[in-house]
Amino acid sequence: MKKHVTWPHISSPSPFSSLPFSNFTASQFSAAKHARSSRPPPSTSASTAPDFSSLPYDILIKIAASFDLPNLRAVSLVCRSWSEAVRPLREAMMLLQWGKRFKHGRGGIRQNAEKALESFLKAAARGSALAMVDAGLMYWEMGEKDMAVELYLKAAELGNHAAQCNLGLFYLQAEPPNTELALKWLYKASIGGNVRSQYQLALCLHRRGGVRSNMKEAAKWYLKAAEGGYVRAMYNTSLCYSFGEGLAHSRQQARKWMKRAADRGHRKAQFEHGLALFSEGDMMKAVVYLELATRAGETGAAHIKSLVLNRLSAASHDHAMCLADSWRALPSS
């Protein structure tokens, strides 16, 4: 599931970029507070003490299906009944950890894809949505897409945002694409905070089948994804501010988000930020960003970089190259 079609297409005259498909990771979220807040208020009367044994465990299990191990332990401390109810999920987390060790060769364990998948499936059978996502990913990498989508759907229905994102992307690249289902799952994941989904949802809203659509809503999701640390969304947010598309025109905001994307390794942002610095006369910084863009494969940056270098002394040229050599991308979030 690594190559898919998103909007706008590369051939589109729009300056906005599309996202190459990348590997999926399970989305973890905290909900222990929800579990604790659902307890009835304490009572001094023994006859009116809360009876946890009467709680709807089937609902509890569905809610906890995407919990990570610390949150499962927190839920387990609420009462003995809850602890027993989520025991299969605690066991699933142990199996999930073993699966990751086998998959990646961690903790002194040799890589073994077969044992990894076996562990993920055992964890999924115990109700772990996180394990369903990991097992689905392995099936997808093996070319068994039907099995992968089946697992993604189960996890998505349990509220797992990574699975919802995966489903949305699957429906985008289906032949023919099912935009309605794609938007449904991308929206669910987006409101849950999944930044990849927020970016893809924005792309869908921005340009659907070549027809411009709801740019204001698209820009909102670009901005949310950018604020969540998604680098491609930072670049597109900058363009929204720069062209006044979906967001009020703001040169200051456009420069801020372009620099953030550039500092995190987005090569087009490095090129454009370098151009902006060049136009402002900041030759030293300009050549550093243009050099980074050139090294990243942005062919248009090389010519501009040469023009800038002609205006620098040999010492300044060497210093700029030293800065480029020592540059490291900032973390995305």
C-alpha cells in the first residue's frame, strides 16, 4: 500500500503537493481518564456502593481495544471486575510486543516474519485493534490485500485511527476509487487527531477529480495537520497563506510555515525558502537552503545556488557548505 493516487495530481497546475504512500504505524491514544470518569460517585452508604460487576463489559472491551499497555494497566486498577474484563487485552499487548520484536529483530530476537504475523494474529484474536493494524500491514506487504483490509475494517470499527486512515487510503487507490468511503474513514481518523488522515482529507477536499472543491475546509485540515507536525501539510499551509486560498493572505504566516517545512527536510520548501532569502539579500542563509534542496534532488535549486555563490567570497562559500554539511532536520513534532 505504498503507491496511491491522491489529489491534486502531479500534472495539476496547482502548487500543492501530494503524498507518496508510506508505511503505516499503529496509532496509540489515551483514554484511561474516560474509563475512570465513568465510575459512579463514591457513597458513604454500603447499600448504595457502586457495583462494578454490573458494568457492560462488552462496551468496555470495545473502548479499550486500541489502548496501549499503560492505559490498560490504568483501567485494570479501577476495580477487580474491570481487571478481569481487560485481561485478554493485556495478554494481547504482550503478544503484540513479541510480534514487533520478531518483525524488526529487536531485543536479541532474530527477525522472523512468520512468527511476527502469528503473534499479531493471536493478539488480534484477543481483541487488540493495534495488533489488527500490524497484522493487516504484514498481509498488505505480502500481497494479501483482502486479508489486510478485513483486519483494517475490524480495527477501524473499534475506533482505531490508524486503521481508519489505512482504509481511507485504500479506497482512494481502489480501481475505481471510492471517494465516498475514503472521505468517511479519513474524516473519522482526522477528527481523532491522525495527522496523515488530516492531510489526505485536505487533499481530497482541495481537488476532487480535477474539480476545485471547498478550499476553506481543505485549508483548515492542512493547518491542523501542520500544527500536528506533518511536514507536507506545513508546506501546503504556507501556500494557502501565500496565495490566500482557504486562509486569509498572510506573508508572515506563509514564511513561518515554509521555514518550518524547510527545517524539517521538505526539499521544495528548502528551495522556496532559499529563494525568499535570496530576494531579501540574505545570501549566506539562502545558499545553505538552496544547497540542501539541491542535495535532496530539487534540480531547479542548483542554478539559483550558482548565482548566489558567484556573489560570495571563497571563505563565505566554504562556510556555507560547512553549514550545509552539519545541517540536521528538526523532528516533525
